[in-house]
Amino acid sequence: MYLCADALLILMNNIFSGLVVYPKRIENRILEELPFMATENIIMALVKKGISRQDAHEEIRVLSHQASASVKLEGKHNDLIERIRATPFFEPILGELDTLLDPSTFTGRAPQQVEKFCGPNGDVEKALAKYRAEGIEEKVGDIIL
């Protein structure tokens, strides 16, 4: 069992040591899906303006299905927000739309959780401290299959 775990950890280390993160690609992917993620916020903003939740849901559902079909069947960009801006039903919240679409409002507590886990004095640092105190350093191995 130990050898299996050791081999898996070495393999993971080899895979992740070459990992490249492309922030602009991540940003583009988020912006592609953002309109769909924001639909609940848009519905709630309409409800706060006194509009029926059921009516708001139906309006956004229809536009979402149209935009989704345009993306999936025709290969077009996600134009849900343009559709919302062009629909008179959404007029009461058009001034708030940019705020409702702010990607940073969709992350919840993730930044704090990552910092607590990976940051200075975080869980990872504490777990590694005992090994560093014993002089054990990370070593990359090879797997021969």
C-alpha cells in the first residue's frame, strides 16, 4: 500500500510540476458563462423591484434558452446580456446590471478559504512544518513503467 501511495504522489508531482495556468483563458471562460451564472442575481434584483419571481424566472428562462441555443447550435458568443438589455421587462434593473455581473461577487468565501488553507500559517504550512524541522525536503522521483 505504501509503494502505491508513494508512486501516486510521485506521479502527481510530475504532472503538477509542469502545470501552467493561463489567467486570461480562465477570465475568458468565466466571462462566457457569467451571464448564465448571474441569472439568479438578476431575478432577485427584479423581485426587490416588486416584480413577480415567477414572471422574472420565466422571462430569464426564455432568454437563457435562446442564448444557449445560439451558442451551442450556431457557435455564436453568449449574448444573454444583450438580450436582457433589449427586453423591456428588465428595464427596472438595467442600471444595476453591470454590478450584478461583477465576477467577484460569485466567488463567495473562496479567497478567504484558500488563504486560510494555503497562506502563511495555513493548514498546509502547519502540516509541512514537522517535516521541515526534521530536514526532510521535497524530492522529485521518476516512475518507470
